[in-house]
Amino acid sequence: MLVVSCDELNDADQSIVVDVTPFSPQGPAALLTVRLSDELGGYARCRTISFADAQRFAELLGTVPESTLEQVDMALRAALSL
């Protein structure tokens, strides 16, 4: 999972996340998918968002570069018509 919510929601254990998959997207789903950094691998699937209980996060696996977060932002805006 990739946490996309603000610090205030994260601190309140109301983290908003997008699913991450190791598989390369195919077809129309690829339009709302962002390749993560080589360090992390995988793809953020921005077609849906959900809440996650931050207390269940076992460890931080890494962070994504600012440029990747901008791509995730654009994909979420497109998916949600914002």
C-alpha cells in the first residue's frame, strides 16, 4: 500500500491508501497506474482509494520520490474527476 493522505489523517489513524501491485498493468487500468521507484518496485493502482489502519503498518519499506508523488496526484485527480 502507498499512503497518500495528509499527516493529520495519518496521525488520527485514518490513513488513505492506494493499492500497490508487483504486476505491470495492462489495458485501460494502466492509465491510472504509476510505476514506483526502482528501489520499491511495483505499481500504485490509483483507480481506487481506501482507508487503512495505520496501527497495522509493520514497517516502512521506503518512500517514493516527489516526481512519483506528483504522478500519483495526477492519476488520483483523473480518477476522481478533481
